[in-house]
Amino acid sequence: MTDDRTFVIVGASQAGGWVANSLRSEGFEGKIILIGEEEHIPYERPPLSKEALLGDVSVESTYFWKKQTLEESKIDLRLGTRVSSIDRTAKKVITENGEEISFNKLAITTGARVRKLSIEGSQLPGVFYLRTIDDTLEIKNQITKGSNALIIGGGWIGLECAATLTKLGCKSIVVEAADRLCGRAVTPEISNWMLDYHSKNGVDIHLNTGIDIFQGKEKLESAVLSNGEKVDCTVAVVGIGVIPNSELAADAGLDVDNGIVVNEQTQTSDPDIYAAGDVANHPNAILRRRIRLESYENAQNQGIAAAKAMLGNSEPYSEIPWFWSDQFDANIQMIGIPENWDTTATRGKPENNEFVTFYLKNGVIDGAISINNPRDLRFGKRLMQEKKQVSVEDLSNMGIKLQALLRS
Amino acid sequence: MTDENIEFHAVATTSEVTEDEPKAVSIGRLDVGIYQLDGEFYAIDDICTHAYACMTDGYIEDGQIECPLHGACFDIKTGKALTAPATIDLRPYPVKVDGDQISVGVPKVDD
């Protein structure tokens, strides 16, 4: 018996790619149409601020799947195609060119776009954002060894960029409006560790500092900071956050509130429409609140969950959030979103750049951040999942293996 | 791969490889991880097929090794890629145990 249904996915992103591939691996035999605005098949974003910017890898190597693999899976790829609206009554998406594509079920995986600066000079060539492969290639073409690179925003993207541009021989200058680095994501002591680590690696960091104007005749030549200081620079990279691409859903009348509102099964307010990845705002049972995550793991696993849900699986999607970043020689990983902890335990030596800090609430791990110790962090995740009662003494004692605490 | 084309290398002792702590070894240009499961020893490629990471730094549970970087899981006995983001298997190698000596068989390299 053939399946004559058509499942359409808008957004050829990491999440969209996983929806498409998982539909097939879960046995869906109907038609799958994956529509993407960019000309690229789904690609990995982590290398864009690291290996791909350094020039160590090719663009093709960032693709999640080979084009041939997607074709063999009979995934109908429509690249360079922007969807302009969804007609929920007729169950069609309408592309910018007026093409109408009918669906039985639809997944929206449109991700997020960079938040832009609108200050004097922000249109000058040399002012960049980093979100896409094309952004990376453009930045790479513009940088010259020995020149100043100004980075606006001391978050993950800004700091990864600062590290890579330093490796490429630029002088990286980071301005951050808040009083600490990565303030939205990490705890104050980790912010301090990052400040110290980047400073030791030659990055010039200015906290409590914004940007007033970019200057230059035909292209960027300098910038004036909020403290009045003028900085010469040939390149500026702005990393001040992203905005979910939820307009398509909002225009179609779906519930939207900091992203597309979905239930535990990634279903939107229309039961035939699903959403996953950076654009989706889901109820997380572990965090006991709604959250929109901007992470690799969420884009992948929520995409897989959406595919299963589209096929009738009712298993809820709820995972402990997990993030990572690579900056210079530090692999930074985080589990949970530690809030309201009552005590902390540090395992290892921060001064050696190899440690994990656990955040505990009532004797249970509420989150953790590791620097160059992914293994202990992983055991921490397991302890957190099982809500094990643990003591600061045991967690901090390198003589006690964390796997032993799991068994106790 | 026939037997004549495989060369065994003594690379570890049984006490160096526990259920919790695998051992990473280099054999020529190959990076291999040696594991113990239920008293048996297994050897698979140590570099994740998805991105550059040493699998032996990962997390072991239920006969699977989870990559420390991006969380892909592989079957320790067969090297089979079990979860995203990996789609390519790790290569398994034959293992011989003689007394407390563990040897791993890898393809012969012509000098």
C-alpha cells in the first residue's frame, strides 16, 4: 500500500534536515518536500565561527548529509526558495514565486536571524554578522593579518569569533554592554573565568561598553565606543543575539510568543502543523517552564521528535538543555540553565582550565558548566536526570569517581 | 579482510581497561579505543565519524559509547552508529587476549 500523503518542511536548517531524514528512517513512505531559502543543503553552524572561519575545512564538509544521500532518501529539496505564506484552510504553502505546495502535515523549522544594529555607519562594508556559511566566507575574505577586528557582543558567537580571529593574526577587541561576558548563559564566576582566559590569550575586552558609530569613507575604518574611545578597525563582527523567524507562523494565525508556541509533541496551535529548533518555544518538564532554545542539540533532537510526532508518536520532547562552545583551547559545555541554586561544587582546577562547576539546589544538581572536562559533565547530566542526592564534598573530590556516585 | 592481511599488536594489558575506563592507543596511523564489556574486550576506531573527538573520552552506558563533543552514540561491540548526529559507523577491530595481554588486529601496512 502506498502512502499518498505529502509532508512539507519549511526551513532547510539543521532541525528541518533532521525532520526530513527522521521521517524516512521512521518508515514514512509518502512525499517529503524540504524547502530552504539558502542555496545550501542543511549544514552545521558550529564550524562557521571556528574551523570554517580559520579556513581548515571546506563548505561541503559542513553539510550534514551528502546531497546524494538526501536524493536517495527521496527528499525533494527546494533550495533558494522562500515561502511567503501558509494557507491553513487549503493546506498549502505559497512560495515567493507564487507556487502553491499542498501538504497533509507541515513542519516549520525556519530558525532565527541575527539581530541587527541600526546605528550610524552600520551599513558600511566591513560590518558583518555571523549566522550563515556565506557570512563566514565574506568575513574570511575581508580580514588581514595584523589588523584590528572589533567584536560587538561578548556572548558565545562574539567570543568564538574573537578567538578565531586572534588565531588568524588579528587583534580582537570585544565590547560588551553588560558588566560580564555571556551574562545570559553562564554564572558570574564562569564569566570571570572567560574574561581572564580571553585576556590571557590576547583578546582586549571592554565590559560596560557599547558602540556609538561606525566610521569610514567607503568602508569601515574605525568605530567610536560608548565611552568616547575611537578604535581603528577594518572588520567588525556584530553578535548581539538572534530573533526567531516566526512571522510566517504568526501571519497564518498560529500562536506565537517568543517563537512559535508548541506543545510537548512539537505541535503548534494547528494540529497539522509542527515546529522545531530555534524557532520553537516548548514546555520543558525538567526546567518546569516554557523555553525557546538556541542550541545544536535542541535543533537536532527536537527535529527528530517532530518527525516522530508527525507520524503519530505521542512521546513528549523534554531534555536537559545542553550547550557547548570552543574558544582557543577551551571546550566549554553546559547542562541545564542553572538558576536559583543554593550551593556550588567545583571539581578540578579552574587555574589549569580543566574543571566542572556544579550548581545544586536542595542537594540535587540543577545545572553544571565544564571547561575541558566533558566526561565529568556527562556524568553530572546523568546525576541530574536521576535527581540523585549528592554532596559538595563528593562532587569536589577528584578521588571519587562520579560514576560511583551514580551507583550509590 | 583476510587473516593474512591482519597484524596483531600488543597494545594494552587487561588491568588497564575497565568497564568505566576504556584505553586509547595508537597503532601506526590508527587511533583505536579498547573497551571492556561483561569481561570481554572490544576495539573500535577512537575518532568520532562525525567530528574530531576521542571517543574514549566519552560516556559509557548500556554497551554504548557516547561522543564527548556532540553526543553521538555507537555500539561498543560493533562500532555501529546508533544516534544522531553520527551516520557513519566506527570501524571495529579483532581483539585477542593472551594472559593479561590485549592485542588488536589491524590491516597490515606495506612499507
